[in-house]
Amino acid sequence: MAKQPTTPPRVSSPSADKATNKDAPLKEDIRLLGRILGDVLRDQEGDAVFEVVETIRQTAVRFRREADVQAGTDLNKLLKKLTREQTISVVRAFSYFSHLANIAEDQHHNRRRRAHLLAGSAAQEGSVSYALEKLANAGVNGTTVRKFFKDALISPVLTAHPTEVQRKSILDAEHDIARLLAARDLPMTAKERAANTELLRALVTTLWQTRLLRYSKLSVEDEINNALSYYRITFLRELPALYEDIEEEIAEQFPQRASSANTKRDLHSYVQMGSWIGGDRDGNPNVNAGTMQLALARQSTTILEFYLEEVHALGAELPVSTFLAGVSPEVQALADKSPDTSEHRADEQYRRALIGIYARLAATARAHGATNILRKEVGPGAPYESAVEFSADLQLLVDSLKERHGTVLIKPRLAPLLRAAEIFGFHLATLDMRQSSDVHERVLGELFKRAEVETSYADLPEQKKVELLLTELDKPRLLYSPYIDYSDETNSELNILRAAHHIRQRYGSRAIRNYIISHTETVSDLLEVLLLQRETGLLRPDTDAASVGEVELMVIPLFETIPDLRLAATIMEQVMAIPKVRRLIAKQGHLQEVMLGYSDSNKDGGFLTSNWELYKAETELVNVFNRAGVKLRLFHGRGGTVGRGGGPSYEAILAQPPGTVNGQIRLTEQGEIIASKFSNPEIGRRNLALLVAATLEASLTPPPADRKSAKKLAEFESVMAELSELAYKGYRNLVYETPGFTDYFFSATPIAEIAELNIGSRPASRKATRRIEDLRAIPWGFSWGQCRLLLPGWYGFGSAVEQWLEQGDNKAKRVATLRAMFKEWPFFVTLLSNMDMVLSKTDLAVASRYSEMVVDRKLRNSIFKRIVAEHERTSTCLTLITGKKERLANNPLLARSIKNRFAYLDPLNHLQVELIKRHRAAMRDGKVDDRVRRGIHLSINGIAAGLRNTG
């Protein structure tokens, strides 16, 4: 008889929750992992190093939690005394603690969610069941909901960027630690618990002996492989499972009559994965036709390997005998085509059919570039022409089992596999192409000149460019000639488009279907890409002179800067007024996508203005598209940090202007956020569900019909416009108009050291300058996060509100208006909620240490004093509006998390400053210590892990 567990499972009942602290298991996990890390540190580095780390930890905790001034002084002295070797060990210890604390917090989120479900509580906000219940209460019927899922497209798009500091080896080890930690919530004997602890110790030891950093520059191929690991961990299984959950929840909330419920399910895949990795060449010279082909080959190999594994497993799970159950004629026909002729399976037609399907899949995998099929097929099979054929074969198995009392056999593996085939096809994810508009202009300028059509295209006025491009689109001949030599840039760009055409033919039309134009500023920017498609076979003219023909890639403008956002609606109105373009849009299903950039607009205009200009652009685009009779799909280029459009996705989608979601949304998932959202399968499914629930709510929730609500919204928007103008001036004055600000930024943040770090294939700056304008928005925000100022997420708000309140005669009334905006307007609620989170992570005391690295004392004091004053104004105004003096008053879980972890982040920040000072001093003397540089890079990793939303 098995021994009774020595400790009960930690998924507590609701009654137990009332008697115990809900966060107790989290604290227990953090203590456990911290204790194991300490044991590993003592074992690997010795007692002396352990004692140094422990002393620093205790002093930092005392300083942070008890506001002990003497502890702060002691901490500085301790850190300055460290040798280089000790410094590396201390940085590594605190960095790994940040990683382990993240694992514990993720596990606790899963634990609390399971406890909530076990308690049978009401559906949680953000779940699909909550959204369906809310819509039902608002009078939305099941027919409308089912139509939504039939027409919707929700697409998270994975991107690789210079702040992605996680190595795959580290991610794999952390995934195993998370699995073992989760297992401790189950009943265990003392022996089992001890074994679990030893396995955790082994994995933490593995982490300690594994490099956190890359010694070589990350390549595009590395980025492709890193992204694919999340498919194996999360997307391949969790996305089909999410579809199953949603189908069940719809059936429960909106039951159908038997006759209609038994109809064949709609195969439309409303959640589809996207990727930029290997196709985004804007500012990345390492992306070309070869990387696009590599990306699709690796993606296809990944999904086909998954299908092969699942089909093989199905063969073992379906030994159904025709003597007992029988099969449909269609499955019998599949079995008859199978290369399996074993007499031992003569009555097992499902198995024989699956062996034939496996053979065809293996042949397909080889045709798509796979070189190593793990299990050799029984005999030859013809490759599938498309994933649709593969799905059709699986559907035959499903139908046959349903008709012969085998429905229960479908759900465990066959149904998820069929759903996966519909979602992922043979391409896995749609690869987007992206390039800057100025590159297209140069390429066409050369083609025009060499074809003797126009010698100076770039110098033409905009109207002349449009006329020329439209004229050329009508002509049957090409500008390009194989007998003329062109520049490397022109050849490369044309080869990339030709590769896209080939990839679509090989992997299917969903493999590549979008072409995004960075820095879209004019109508000609869009027409240029249409003409380049015509030059490479992606746009084929019809014989009918009244039609522009078929175009394979949707041309998608990306509006990024504040001026670009203000022109977005006008440009799209002009583009859609062109008959040729309208006919193309009609062939796209009367649908057109527009991408909006959050990062550059923030760097350009600041947090408040960026958010407002994005809101305005969306509203104006909706009006323009409605007048044109075209459906708008918005692609949100959101980053990880709040300054780059980050923050909770659920709230962000619900805060979109009315009419802007409409069942169609794409959004980027970037940098470290991919790891935090999708490296744990349970959390990954939860994040995917949040996207679906928010899109469902935002699309179908009936808008207020009364005039009073419309009038109030107009008033709120008017106030926001005034605040934005004031915030814009304040932000621009600091960042772009203050003499010496660039020098301050490059000195008081680790931007130069981040640029050295091997954390991405893309350069940190678009040009080899120190101009803020040329710096990529991603390292811009990342640098401010490292020094704990997070300036892009709040600067300008306080002075704007303060000035606006003083402009009117009745200050009390103006305060009441701002409070009403916070209470009633989702856009303003989300804006302030995100800013609240950023301010909670801001630490002026730590930031002041970074400012000490600015050699010019006068410049240092002047700029830092301005930043501190604005921070105080912003905090004061936020409290005035929300009525909450404490940060994160409405999110106590996050508040406790920040309080617990920041005591362990402080030493990393202080050490980073000391190391940067040593490093820069050595560089001035022409001496670079690689150990010091490595310590800086390790600290960057640890701080990024501790802050989490850093990318």
C-alpha cells in the first residue's frame, strides 16, 4: 500500500484560502529556489563568495524594505570593495535569482487560476467564458457570436529584436524547473519530495554552469530557431486546445438545437500565428532572400515533424478492428492505398490508413527540406500537394469514427491534430515582409533610369510620382532586364520578392501574404511596392483592360512617427480613391490592413502624445474606411514596455476606439515578452485566450446609443487633445531641444554597452550616429529601463496636467473632468493604469547613481533635476486623478511582486554602475577588461529578467 503524502497539495480550497495567506505558496517557492541557489553557490564558488552574496542580499533587503539609510551606505561600500571575480559571481547570483523568481511567480499565477476553477467561481475577467457571458447579458445572440468566429482573424506576430537577451539553453532549463515546481503542488511522499528537490538542485546547478550570454553575435538563423522553440513548448498543442475550449464555452453559453448543432464544424482558423523573423529587413542587412527561404524551411520542418509524431502516436492509439467496429468506405480506400501490407494489421484499417498518411507526410517533409525523418516510413507515399489534402484525410478518420460509435476516440489526439493542421498548414506561421520606403524609392529609381523611363525619379513631385507609377502599372512590359547590371541593393530587393513568389508556390498562399512598408509618408510609397510586385511576378495583369489583375501580397503601410500618424487617414483615403487600387482591395475581400507603430511614435512625441495620436489615427481611419466601404484591419506594432505600446493586452484591446477592432486584429509580440508570455504552456494558453476574449468583447459589445454618452466622449477627447499638445511640447523640449541631452543619455544609461551585447541580429541604430532620431526605439526604451527611470512611459504627463488645470477659471471642475475620464473612458483608464505600473518600477535613487556617470556636473544636475521634478509632478497628478496615493493600489499582486523582487534588483543596478564606470575609464586609457565587460552584460540580463517587460 502506498505511503500517505507527507504534505498536502498546495492548490487550496476556497475555505482554506480564507484561513491562509494566498501568497504563502509563492513565498515558499521563492524561499525554496533561493535556498537551492544558495546551496549551489556555496558548492560551486565556496563559502567566502556565498557569505559575500548573503551579506549583500540582507543589506539590500534592509535598505529596500526598512528604508534604512545606513543600510544604503553599507551596500555601496560592500559593492565597491568587490574584486572583479567576486563581482561576476555576485552579478550572476542575483541575475539567476531574478530568473528563478519569475518561474515561481508564473507557477503561482497558474496555481491561483486552478484554485479559482476548482472553487467553481464565476468566470474570470479576461477569459473567453467571461466575454461570452458579458455579451449574452448585453443581448448578443449565438448566431452573431458564431459569425464572429467564422470571419475573425486574431494574429499574434512574433518578432526578434535587439533586447532579446534570453538564450534557448537557459529557457529550456527554466522550463524544466517550472515543471518540477508545479509538480510540488501534487500529493507527494517524503521520498518523492526529496527526489524532486534534488532534481531542482541539479537544474539550478546546470543553470549556474551554463552561460547566460552569447559570446558570438546572434544570427537571423539563431533567432528563427529560438522562436520555433515556443511553438514546441506552447503553440502547437495549446492553440488547438484553446479552440476546443472555446467551442465548448460557446455551446454552453449559446446552446443550439440538435439539428443545427450536429452540422459540420466551420474549419475557419480565427487565431493564426505570424512572424517577422527572417522577413523583416528594415534596417537589418542580415535579412535577405536566403533568410526568408530558411525561415519557411525551418517552420515547415517544425510543423511536419509534429504531424509525424502525432500520426505515429495515433497509429498506436487506434488499433480498432473492422471485425468489431468497421470503417467507412473512404477510410477503407485510404487503408488500401497504404504501403502497409502486414497480415497482423489486416483488420486494423485505421492503423493502415495512418501508416499511409505517415508515408505521405514523410515524403512531404523531404520535399520541403527535411533531411532527417526520425522514424522511417513503412513504404513510399506521394507527397501531399497541400495541407488541405492532409486535413481532408484526417477528417475522413473523424467522420468514420463518429459514425461507428468511436466519437470518444477522437478527442484525445485526432481532433487536436486536425485542428492543428487547419491552423498551421505546412507553413506554421505567416512570414511578413518589411522594408523601408526609401529603399523602394532607390530601387525603382534605378530601374526607371536604366530603362530610360525617368532619370531622376526621387526628385519628382509626389503627384508626378503617382502618375508615373500608375502609368507603369498599366504597361505589359517590365522595367527590369536580365541583360543590364544593377546595384547590389536592387538585385537583393528583387531577389527577395522573387523568393516570396517561390515560397508561396511551395508552402501555400498563407506562407507569405503581407508586405509592410516602414516610414510610409505618401501615396507613392504604396504604389511603389505594387510596381515592384509587378516586376517580380507577384502582381499579374488581367487580360481585361479594366482590371489591374491579381496581387499576391497585401501592401500594408506602417505609420510610425507623430507626423506620419496624423497623415495616415488622408493617405489611405487618397490611395483607396485610385480605381486600380480599389479593384485590388476588392479582390482581397474588400479588406485592407494598416499598421501603426507604437515605438517610434513614443520616441518621437512621448508617452501621452503617442497614445493620443494613435487613438486619433485609428478613429480617423475607421471613418475613412467606412466611407469607402472597405473593412479595416489594424496591425498594432506594440513593444514589451509601456513606452512602446506594451502593458496588458486585454486592457489595451478593450481601450481601442469604437469600431477599430471589428473581429480583425494583428499585434506584435516582441523581445523578452515572448518568453514571459509563452515559455510556460499554461500561461501561454491563458495569454492567447486573453487576445480572443478582448477581440470578441471589443468587436461585439453594443456601443452606448444615447446622445449623452457621445457628447461626453467628445468632451473627453477634446480634453485629451489639449493635454497631448502640452505633453508633446514638454517631451520634445527635453529630448530634442535641450542642449547636451544626447550626451546625458549616452552617459547616464548603458546604451553603449547594450549595443555591444550579442543579443540580436539587428544593429541598435539605423545609422552610425549618436542622434536620438537615428537610434532604434527598442534600445532607447531598454536603456531607460536598465537605469530604472523608464522615462518613455511617463515623461510629460505631469507638466501637461498641471498646465491644463491652471488654464481654466474653475480648477475644481477640471479636476472633476479628469476624474470622470478615469472612471468612464477605457482609453484613459488604460493609459493611467500603464503609467501607474511604470512609475511603480521607477526608482529615482537608483537612477541618480546612473546620472553620476555624466562627467559634466552642470549638465548632469540640470537634466536630472528636470527629470526628478517631472516625475514628482506626474506622481502628484496621477494621485489627484485616481485618488490613490500608493502605486498599483488596484493591482496588489503586482505591487507585492515588485516589492519582493526589487530588493534583489538594487545590487545589480549598483554593480552595473560600478562596472560601467570601470569599463569606460579603461576604454579611455585604451585598455578593455573582458571580465568587466562580461559583468556589465550579465547585469543587463539580470535587470531585464527582474523588470520582465523590458523589450
